[in-house]
Amino acid sequence: MSATDLEIVFDRVNKSFERPGGSAFEAVRDLSFTVARGDLVAVLGKTGCGKSTMFNLLAGLIQPSAGTVRVQGRNPYRDFDWFRSKVGIVFQNDRLMPWRSALENIALGLEINKMPRAEREAIAARWLDRLGLSGHAQDYPHALSGGMRQRVSIARAFAVKPDILLADEPFSALDEVTGNALRAEFLDLVRDTGATSIFITHSIDEALQLGRRILVFRRPARLVYTAAGGNDVASAARAKIRAEILRALADEALEERETIP
């Protein structure tokens, strides 16, 4: 794969945070991986393993302590404004603005990008229809269910036609039935738009379902296992991958016990 095919590059990235008193907390250690243009990668790991720190580095919200992060060949922290219309983000919580209607929430990114009102509202209306919410354009978040609010959040992310989509456990707060339905719709949207996608999860089943490639992180965030995923993986291979992921996560628990004095 040539460098021009790579959308995301982490090269020996480290990230530490200072604690009160001067000590440091290491969140990311020597993390290296690449993501090809149009790929859908699931990042899997236990709670607190550093997945969200990696997400924040990728989104340009923080900068690494060492190593390099490149998105489309650029530094996402230094060139944050350049990425404004190129990256869509879906968070664990919908993060809708309560004073804006569903339509207005979806149109937010387009408004920030200074698109004329009529054009951005037409695009937002199409995404409302695509996500099955065409009758709720003027409803405010308090009048929508959790699943409906997350659909608005997903529509908001896709409305800007992002090159890159970042999703941080977007279905973890939903019930199983609603979550399963939204996962299937999300996967269809990613395939239809061709966006390069990073999906963070702590669920092995979710990673196997959504990720064409699975990256398993161990604390502090470092890559310890990779595998193919997606619905095309045969059941026998899927069972083997599941067992290897469980083994990698169990090894982390053993490491933690061995470091306890």
C-alpha cells in the first residue's frame, strides 16, 4: 500500500498527562497503526485502556507527547481548522443542542461551514428522511427518544460529507434492540458514503460486526492484536478471532495483577 492510500497514520505515538504533584499518567505508549482510505476499523479494548485518548489525538483535540499523528498527511492538532468539514464525529452521548430542533441540529456543521440556510436545511431534511425521522424535523431533543436523538447525531455527522468518520461508542447507552438496528444502519451509511471510519468500542461482538479490521488495545494504549472482521468472516474464523481477543484481554488482566505490589 502506497503512502497516498493511507488516510490515518500513528507513528510511535506517546501521550502522558501530568498529575497534581508532578507525577505523570501514561495514557498512550508507542502506538503505531495505519488506516487506508475507505476502511472501517474497530478499535477494541477495556474501559480505561486509552481508546478515547487515541480518539482525541486523532480528532486534533490534544497533541502527542512524542511521535506523530497524521490525517490526510496533515497534523490534526496544528491544522485543526482545516479538518472542520472533513471529519464527522459521533459521540457516546448525542450531544445535541437542546435549543435547536432536530433539523437545526443536523444542519449545525453545515452552518459552521457557512452554507446558505436554504441549502443546509434541504440537506438536513434529506438526512432526517434517510434516518427515518422525517416527521420530527421541528421536534426538540427533549421530545425525542434516546435512539431518535442518536439518529439525529449520526445524521449530523454524515451531513457534512466527511472524508473521515470517528465514532466513540455511539450505541453503548442504547437498549439492545435499538442498538442493533442503529449498528446495521450505520454500517450501510458508511458503505454508501465511502467514509474512512474509526469505531471505538469495548464490545467484541460490536467490533466483529462493524470492523473490516479490528485493533485491540491494551493499557496504556498500545496495539497488541489485529484481525479481520465484518460479516464476511466465516463463523469458524470468527470464533477463533473471538478466542484470541479474549486471550489478549486476559493477558492484560494478568499484567495488571503482576504489577500490584
